[in-house]
Amino acid sequence: MRIAQIAPLYESIPPKLYGGTERVVSFLTEELVRRGHEVTLFASADSTTSAQLVSHPSFPSVRAINERNETISMFHEMGIQWIFDQVRLKANEFDILHFHTDIHYAIVGPFLERTVATLHGKMGLPSYVPFFNYFNKNPLISISNDQRTHLNAHPNWVGTVYHGIPKDSLPFTENPKGTYLAFLGRTSEEKKPEWAIEIAVRAGIPLKMAAKVSDGPGTALEKRWKNLVKPLVDKHSDLVEYIGEINETEKAEFLGNAIALIFPIDWPEPFGIVMIEAMACGCPVVARPRGSVPEVIDEGVTGLMFESLDEGVAAVKRASKLDRKKIREVFEQRFTSEKMADNYLQMYQKILKH
């Protein structure tokens, strides 16, 4: 098939550090290329891919623009406009156009029957109701079944496809060397890093935090880190260690040697890719049952779910008893990029048959 993948411009494809959506786009693109499909990736200029890349040298990712201290909004908006212009110009070259953005709907009318969009974000915003009711013919794919329940509209759902990562991207670790809990993600309110700290302290188990703490100077994330999370890290420095953002190589060691990944989210996360990254390493996931968590975690097999802080403390103390080989086995059955590509190809065929 001739397939277009249209990525957001927030991070490069793949991302240098943090960026769940961008990693998924990269994994899917590379797997489709590996299978012999003709894939074109529309993405930021600092992206790397074995597909054909359509990008403009003046429009790198938002992260790269931020690092250059340039005006993010102007470059981002211009970059999006340029990408969408290219999509319109080249649309007839593709059998299917797969969008991973959420602002393309108005431009795809002439080739709507060959498009699909994966919704990677939360769906509970009130403004989404009239929006998706208006664009109710645009084919959409959810990344969890729970994601759909938060959109009180009537969109054209084609199916659900869970995220996947390459089978060999993170090695299995049967006997972890560490005696710590792992927290991996943003230090935002919805990720609840303060809960991870509190649970670790109450349980008397060391916690290592590989976290993104800023979206730029003066941003809400940076303020939350400085005013709330960092003081807690400093207060409990005997047990809690902040190690910064980590790359893929560091992630394998970080998750593979952890007792468990602690995932105390307080929002309906559509799909937390860090959960399946932990599972790939054989690392149990201790999580609050919000959003996609109950769909991803097999209670008592790949992880443990908790509601209260006390339940969280009990769960992290039990996590080491789970069978790490079984956790890896479930990952290979459900959450590889090969499985994800299989499912997306089925969705493409389903759309083209209508």
C-alpha cells in the first residue's frame, strides 16, 4: 500500500527524549516500511525515518525551536500550514492518509474516504462535542475503548488499536539488579508524581524519577516542579532521586532493574505507553485504574491496581512477587509494534472497503 503518516510537530520522529505519540508514529512507520509498504512521513525537519520524509528545513519540532529560544507559536503554526499544504498537494499519491493530528479535519474533504485519524489525546473537552458532531464522517481510531467514553458526541469510530513497541527495543530482565521503584513521565498534575513519592516513602522503598519537569521557562509544568515536586524530592532525598529525562538505552536499564513502575495517574489517560515499555522489560506496573489502565494491565499478572495511598503502599510491596517472564509474554502477545501494524492495516482495509 501507499501510505501517508502525518505526524504532529511538537517533537521529532522519533523524539529525542519524551514524546509518546511521536514514538508510536515512528514505530508504526518503520514497521510498515519493513513490510514493504510505500510509506511517506510528513513530520518535523529534525525527524529521522526509513520512509520518505516530507519536511521543511525551516520547521523543526517545537522542542528544537524552544532550544533555539525562538518564537514557538509562529514557527509551529507556519510549520503546520506548510505540512497540510503538502498533504493536499500529494493526497492523490496515497491509498490511505493516516493523521496523528487533531486539526486537519477541514482540509480532507476531497479525499475523506481515504483518510483516518488516530486520536492520541483526552476527549473530555466540552468544545469537542460540537466539533466531532460536525465532522462526524471523518474516520477515527481510538487508542483505548475508555478513550471513547469521554467524548459525548457521535463521531465515526472505525475501531480501537492499542499502541505497540518493537519487540526487541527493550530487553527482558528476569532478575533486576535494583531495589527501587521507577517513575517515568511528566511531573504534571495528572501524572501525580507526588503520589509516587508519598507511596515510596510510606513503603520505605527507594524511588527513582526519570521525568520531564519543564515545557520551557515559566511554563505551568516548570512551576509545578519548582513549587511542589522538587521540594518533596529534596525533603525525602534519602529515598527519592530525580535523574532527569532519559533516552531509550537508559530506559531499558531503568525499567529492567526496577522492582516496579509506579503509575499513579489521576486522569483518564487514553494509553500510557510507559506501561507497555515496563512490561517489555518484565517490570510489573503498579497503577491507579484510570483511563486505559484496566485495559492494559492484567490484574495480578502484569501489574497491580490501587485507589488509595494505603493500597498503593501494599501494592508496591507485593509487586516483586509477580512473574516477570509472564509479564514479558503478555507484552509479546498484545503490545508489539508488529501487532499494532497488523491492526492498523486491518483498519485501512476496512476504511477502503466502505
